[in-house]
Amino acid sequence: EDQVTQSPEALRLQEGESSSLNCSYTVSGLRGLFWYRQDPGKGPEFLFTLYSAGEEKEKERLKATLTKKESFLHITAPKPEDSATYLCAVQASGGSNYKLTFGKGTLLTVNP
Amino acid sequence: DAGVIQSPRHEVTEMGQEVTLRCKPISGHNSLFWYRQTMMRGLELLIYFNNNVPIDDSGMPEDRFSAKMPNASFSTLKIQPSEPRDSAVYFCASSLAGLGNYGYTFGSGTRLTVV
């Protein structure tokens, strides 16, 4: 069974204090790893898709990286508007490749 | 585009009552998903439709849950009878052709409380 574990569960940073969120996964065959951002009272919003170990993607202050066992979401010089829950999800290869298995997320709070 | 539209945004109902959640996917998207989010279990896939046909309903918890997609622009998730453990946020999501490079587009969800 595919599993995704995210750590830490919650992270509090000061504005400008860089850090990383971790996503460890177990999947029979990885087709893609997805990062989403979720704001309170809203649905998850797509950020990145990574497909192979060594791949990196960037968007503003966020950079996602992928290894064979885990993914990291690096946040550089965060701002209060980066506060949200960040969700990681894996897409397995094979017959159920339409399905995303999500972790429980990391709640990020950035204080001004 | 208005995105994926779900209604109602909030629903409070008494145990034993029937609850119907509604979803309008993005026009042109042929894949529709219903997910449930709880603190304990996170986001879980309930059912997946492709071209209005249910493909995978293995995540539907039990017979009390049913979902329909009568046409490309409308889907419902029904719980009958509802129980307190059904309390959660229910999300509808849509995409072009299964799970593409950009994942799904989620609606804003329906927060269901069963008392």
C-alpha cells in the first residue's frame, strides 16, 4: 500500500527564516510526486510535480526536490503570506495511476 | 473559468438524515474525483469518474455512500443515513484525462457536520 509521511506536522518560522519540509514516501513505482498548498477553508492548490530523482522545481520562494525515498520543500526567506498547510502526494505507476495518495500535511506559520 | 464549484459550503445535519453534496467540474474536464479530508486520515479518495462513468469506488466507506454523475457538468455524493463519523470536509476535484502533469483542480469543499 502506498504511504506518504510528512514532517514536521507543524512548523513556525519568523519572516525571513528559511527552512525545509519533508515528505517520505513508499510506493510500488513512482510516476509522480505532487506538492499542493492548502489555505484555511479552501481546497488544495497545485504547486509542483516531480517525476525523477534529482529533479528540482522552483516557484518564487519555494523549491521542491526529489530523491528515491523522499521529497523536500525548501522555503527561502518566507513571508507571512506563505502561511498555509503544504500537502505532498504520490502517484503510483500502473492501473491506478489516476489516484493521488496524500500525506497529512505540514502546517506552516510565518510570523512577521 | 469559475473553477470547480461545490455546494453547499457548510452542512449541519442530524444523525440518520440524508445528505447530498453537489459538484460542478471545470468545463471540458472529463475526470472527476470525490475526496474526504479528516484530521485523522488526511485526504482519501472516495470515488473516481471518467467520462461520467464510475471507474473506482473502492474508497467509498460503505453502502450508505453513493455517487452519481448524470452528465459531464454535474455530480452528487449522497450519504443515507448519515452518522457522526461522516463529519469531514468533502472535496470534489476535476482534471483532463485522469491525473495529468498538473494534478487535479479542487473545489473549496463542503464541511459536513453530523450531530
